[in-house]
Amino acid sequence: MTHVLSDLVKRLSSAGFDEVIISMEYVDRTMVKIANSQPSVAQSWSEVLIDLSLTKDKKILVTSMTTSDLDEILRETPRLLEQINSLEPSFIYAKIPEPDREVSPLTNLVKNSTMKFMEDPGVYAEILVNKAHEEGGERVAGALDGYFKRRCIATSNGFEKCEDSTGFTVYARVFVRDSSGHWGYGGSGFDPRDIEEVATKAAYYAKEASRAKSMNLDPGRYNVILTPLVLGNFIDYISMALSGLGKILGTSFFAKNNPGDQIANEMFTLKDLPHRDDMMSSTAFDDEGLATRDNILIERGVLKSFIHNTKTATILETRSTANAGWIMPRPWNLRVEPGDFDEEELVRELRRGLLINNNWYTRYQNVVEGQFSTVTRDAVLVIENGEVAGSVKRVRIADSFPSLLRNIRGLGKRLYKTRWWEIRRSVELPYIMIENVNITKPE
């Protein structure tokens, strides 16, 4: 594949482009969806995804195609040239960097467990459903998804590398009467016990909500415990606010901050770890051909670094963090460092407040200030005197991410590799306790 892409890069360069980068991904995927405790959809498919970054006279054109016919790209060359000629020079243009030709692709990212799942996914779907019923669940919905991916990057200044990896995700929503609980997992591979834990945790929250007294909740400010599911969704937004492009455009709620500023409680540390062989987005090289490395984004509440590609780093007079993304830099594997509390201790420490199992429909009201709202999904438990005293139906968190970061008061000891459709990043996270969170009722 590298030779094919290298030839394509040369031919596009000869056609009139100053700089060319091609990213090509071949993906084999298998998915099982579960509804009413039965597999409802089981399918396998393959696809080829091609992304192009083309530069001419400091004009930048980024486009994507889904084709296995590389000659189709050459046939599209006149149209691509016409499009790039119609553009204005980009204010974020920077020459693509000299590649790290000595970088070695990571070789331990393909996991046998994921390949076995793709061969016989029904066995693992059965594990999920049976465990959920064994733990007291009445109905189960969810999905299991596994893939093998070969990713190749070729650039006009000589970088040519491919890397193989796998990924596996499972999430379950378990129902007990009219209450539900949710959990998810995502990694490069898995142990069957990871699937069982997803079922067990989801069933636990469904059971707790179903047997607790139903309560009404007045709008106001509450201390809350968020599970890794909720924190994972929030970390997605927080990490993108750390993108150098948001800093440059002023569209990030960290745009006015600089490295060295205190932006969170001192117990909060966020890292990007691209070489973890057990996580889903690991890689030895970014989309510009630079060797990836571990980056500390927030350390003990202090902003240490924005996430950069060469373009954003050049404008902000720093160096790339090897997180390209050609236009928008992006993180690889995000980890929040653990705290000192067992999960039961967090509940006792909370004393009075809410434990929120899951959320969805997170939307900004003011992206520059980080003001957002999100609606809870599944169990919301009312905590009184450090114990579960009741449950409430859906509530809305209406607050700001800077406020949440400042008001962190506790983190769990255990980290979870968490995934479902509201968590788009590869993450490893604890439970988290936050004070003074604004809670309203959904409309």
C-alpha cells in the first residue's frame, strides 16, 4: 500500500500541487446490535477511506473519498485543481514538516481477542445478555463492535508508513421495570470479563433506580458524582477546547488562557498517551508523519499544553505536539489520572447530592464561555447521608466546563476504558465528584 500511495503522491505533485499528503485506511468491521435481549442485527463489512491534504500557492484543500480505485483520484485531479485555484491563501498555512523517517510503527496494536470476536460475534453477544439477566436485568439493549484497521500515510516529502490495529467496543442498556442503567467499554482488545462488567454495571444502576423511592427534584445547585460515561462525554468537549485551532480562532473557552494558567482544581490531570497498546487510537505517527509522544495537557489543574499540528504550532510559535489532524489537531488516547477514593467512599463523601449514570444531547449555549447543557439518560440516584435515598427521572445539567473543572472535589481510584456513541474519543477515566453543579428540568 505504501508503494501505491507513494506513486499517487508523485503523480498528484506532477499535476501541479505543491504539497500532498494522503491518508488511507482499510477497515474490516463486525457489529452485533441487541434489542429486547436478542441480536437484532449482525453484519460485517469492509471499507476504504481516503483523505487528501493538497496545497498550492499556500492554498489548502482537504477532501475525503470512499473508494478502492485509486485511479478515481487521478481522474478527479482536474476538478481538485480547479477547486484549489478558486480558494484564497490560508492564514494557517505552514509548510508540512520534514518527516520522522526513522519512526517505527507500533507492532502490538492487533489483539487476538478482537479478531476472534469478528470471527464469531454471537458468542460474545450471548455473554453480555446472559450476564445482564443473571444480575437481575429484565431486558437488554446494546451493541458489540470490532474492527481491524490498516492505516497508511504518504507525503510529498518522503514519509511512507503503514500501521495495523484493532478496536473493540461494547455498551449495554439494562432495564428493570421502567428504570434503566448503562455502561460501556472500549479498547484495542478485551477480556470476556470486560463484557460481563459492562452488563453488571448497567444492571446495577437499573436495579438501584428501580427499587429506590421515586422523588421530585427542585432545580438548583447540587453536588454530583459523574460516572466515567458522563465524564467521557465532557472530556471530549474539554479536549477539543484544548485544540490550538480553537485558541487561534477564539472559539475555545480556553482561548484566553496560556500554558501556566490554573484552569482546574489541582487534583485534575489530563494526559494524551498515543502509545498505549490497550487503547483504541494508539499510533506511532500523526497525519503529517511526525512521531507521536506522550503529552500532558493539564497537570494538577495547570494548563501545560494545547494540542497542535504544524499549522497551529507555527502560528502560536511553539512546536507540534504530533496531534495532526491537518486542519483541527486532535487527541489520541485521553487519560484522567486517578484520585484517592473508592467508589463507595465517593458516595459517602458526597453526603447529599446526585449520582448521574449517563447523559446525551450535550449542546453549547455559548462555546466561547463553555456554557452547555446536557440531559441525563438512565439512572439518576439521590444521595442522602452518604446512601442512596431515591431516584429521579431525567434532569438537565446546565453549567459551564470551566466551572466544572474548578469545582472538582474528588476522583475515584479506578480507571475505566469507556465507550459508547456519546464518547467519540479513546478514554480512560475515573468517577468524579463535582460541587455546586447547576441542575434544571428538561423542557
